[in-house]
Amino acid sequence: MEVKCENCAFRRKAEKNPKSFKARLWRWHTKICPGWKAYQKQLAQK
């Protein structure tokens, strides 16, 4: 399964400015996003 989190534009913008509202929203989103959890699992297997 391909997970799109690696190339996610929302993620890249949040990482550019970690103190922004978008970054806080991104961190909240990662707690509930099944795609992010799959991405983290995929990274752990590599």
C-alpha cells in the first residue's frame, strides 16, 4: 500500500514553520490519521 504522507504538501508546509497554526493542526491530525499511522509503520519496517 502506498502512503501519500511522504509527499504531502500540508506536511511540508507544517515542517517549514513548526510554530504556525498549520503545524499545530498537522500534529493534531497525525494523532487520528490512519494514513499517517500506516506511514510510520512502513518507515519502521524499512
